[in-house]
Amino acid sequence: MKRRSKVNYSKGTVFLVPLRGGGFARGVVARFDGKGLVFGYFFGPKLNSPEDATTRGLDPRQAVYITKFGDPSLRNGDWPQLGQVENWNDDEWPMPPLIRVDEFAGRAFLSHYDDRTFDCIDEEEVSPALVARYPYDGTDGDHAAEIRLSKLLNQ
């Protein structure tokens, strides 16, 4: 069995995500379960080089993407860490309800997660019209997050 390396990040860690085709996005660890799953906020605009990056000026309300994702690239250094959000406050960087849609049935569900274990603690059916108000309920692999951010920031 392959051994996992120790978690080397914490809540508030700011990191860079290399984008396909060049450039970088910034990300912030908002929650993590210690077993390889992270909830984070990602930001534009696209940065041309790591030297353009800073840990300042990040506002969760301005995130271009919010998701759960796997941590291998963060743990192994493929996503370089920049430092910490100053004056980290969990309440300012919440794990909001997440929405998933069953398009075939025309139904949507809002899921609430425990922000330490990532276990779903409540789910309610809501109108599919609310899909734009909430982050999607899914978990990206680290490379899938890179691809999604590349598409968002290279438009």
C-alpha cells in the first residue's frame, strides 16, 4: 500500500494552480479532512508568473470557482504554496451548501456538509432554478480542477 505524505497545508493556505496553456490561478484552502480532501476557493484573474502572485486581496465573495478537490498536487508541491491569508477567520471562508441537479428528473438537491469530516449532514430538494446560486456538489481531482480553472480564466 502506498503511503500518503503528511499534510503540509492548513486553513488559509494560499497556493498557485498552474493553468493549461500557461499562467496561474490562486487558490485558498478553506477546509480539509486530513485524508486528502480539501474544500477551497479559486481566484482570477490569470497570473502570468508566480512572481505576480500575492496572498493579499483575496475575498471569498470574488472567487471564480468553489469546490471540493483532491490534494495530491497541493501536498507534493505541484501547486506551490505562497503563504497564508492574513487574519484567517473560518466564518469569512465558509463551506456553503452545495447543489446537485438530476437533469433527467428535473430535480435539484441542496447538500449541507460537516466542514471537518465532509460528511453530508442534511439534504433538501430545491428548485433547479437555484443552480446558479450555489457551488456545484461534486469533488474534482486536482487535474480536473486545473482544467476547469484553465477554461474559466482563458476565456
